[in-house]
Amino acid sequence: MGRLLLAIQASGAARLAPASMAGIGVIFMLHRVREPDDTDFAPNRLLEITPGFLAEAIELVRELGYVCLGLDEAVTRLIEGDRSERFAVFTLDDGYRDNLTDALPVFERHDVPFTVYLTTGLPDGTAEIWWVALERIIAAAIAIRVMLPDGEIAMFTRDAGEKTAAWNRIYWALRALPEDVLRAEIRRLAAEHGLDMPALTRELAMNWDEVRKLAAHPLAGIEAHTAAHFAQAGLSDQRAIADIEEGMKRMEDELGYRPRHFSYPYGDPSSAGEADFARAAMLGFRSATTTRKGLIMPRHAETPCNLPRLSLNGEYQDRRMLQALLSGLPFALARPIRSLGID
């Protein structure tokens, strides 16, 4: 996809795209902001951007005439039909410590508001960053054996190529499982390979003192991302509500307010659908964001609990690619070409 985006930008097609394709705004999705590790095997790198690229993205949207807004103000403009200027909103999922240590200084330097969607089980120490656990297990191992309901996957992981092949097969096989089964297998793997899962959470995620410090900052907002980070679509209605409510209660207890905005864990079409959008609206959220790719259009005023976002992807840290995406042209082209993986 990177080559396509560069070709669109180099051809000048993005500059010639109708203004309507760019919509009325963009909600950026980030996870981690940090300098990369020096390693050839980093499958979760797509969830990470550098502080320098975050600054570059902020500078680009301002050059293109966007105003950087907090999430709540942007949602108000969307719902009330204020089309006076395009807006850009920056959101970060989960609650990684580098959101405080590495991202906040960039937002401060550029005076840009931002929102962290917090999985409360991370500062509580009850949720697991299982995708990083899987990466570290594969990175340290020379072979791996994964037990699945329909059999096992056994693969060598002796070099970066074998590790990447193992990740691609194992990650997606696990993602296809009910999440309780997925988590149980990750815990089994962690025990077998000597990885301390609670210690990993403590290493990567903010604790409540750090969350409170961030929440007190005038540029920062902390909103809801469930307690356990389970895919909503894979849960019963009762359990999905309980996961959301538990997260909101923990935020009320620790931060003193009830969140008004929500982000669906994983957030792709298989992880959040129409029933989940309706549930978020029923629970009273002003907005809820997915990970479905796209820009904010006037029509989204009718569906504020089903908002697309534009990922600042660690594999595509190039302002030319970002500018092509902001034109809206790649999304228009992708409608008849779903194999591009752009929604």
C-alpha cells in the first residue's frame, strides 16, 4: 500500500482530488510514541511512531489548513454541523507509559490537545498486553509450539525470517479464537517461555499515578476503552456492557469523572459491529471510534458511535503517504478494490 500512496502523491492526483473526498476532518489513531528498537523482528512496530513523525504529522495538518481540536469539541462541531474549518483530532489507544513520557512533550511543544483511550485493566494490573508478549516470546525463542482447539502449530524461530513467518501464522490463528481461549494460550506460552506477564504490563503501561498526572494536563483527555480490552463483538451483550461499565467505574473512582467517549478494542469490522455501535449509544457515549480506516464525513453526524479513524502507522512514517491519505483519494479508489485493505 505504501507504494500506491507514494504514487498517488507523486502523480499530483491527491492535489487534484475533489475537496469533498477529504471530508470535514480526521481522527488520528495512535498507540505508542517512541524511538524504535534496533531489531529486524518487530511485528508490533506498526503500532509505534516516533516523536519526530508525530511532530511532522501535526505540522502537516496545520499546513493543510486543519485546526487541531480536542475530541469533545470536534464531536460537537460534527453533530452541530459546523463546517467552518477542517479539524484534526489525535487519539491514542490503551494507555502506554510513552504516551506520557514521549508523546506529551510533542503535544505540549505544538500546543495540541489529545485523547488517550484507557484500558483500565492496564493500570490495575489485570489486563494483559498479549500482542507484545507474543512478540517477545517469539523473539527470544528458537522454536515455538502453540496449542489450538483444532491442533497445534509448531515452528522454528531461529532467525528474523522464521520469526516473522511464525508471527504471521500464529497471531492470526489466535485472533480467530474466542478471546478467553486466546488469552489462556498466551498465558501458557508465557509460563513455558519464562515471560512474566504482569511485569510486562507494569513495564509498558501507565500506573494510576501516571494516568492522573496525564489527566490533569490541560491538553490531555482520558476516555474509555473497556476494562479488559476484549473485542466487543465476541462477547455476549451482558458481558460487553459489564466490561465497559467496569472500565468507566474504575475511571470514576480514580479520576473523579465518567468518560463521555469510547473506543472499541481492536475496532476492526470483526471486533465491533452494528450491535456494538448501538450498545455504545445506549450507554450514553457522545462518540465511539473504530479502527476502520477513513476520514470524517458530514454523514457521520448521524452515526457518532461508529466513527472511522486514520492510523498513524509505524510502517508508513512518510508525510507524502499521510498527505495522500488526507486527500481522501485512496479511500475512494479502495471502494472497488477491497484487496488494498483500505476501508
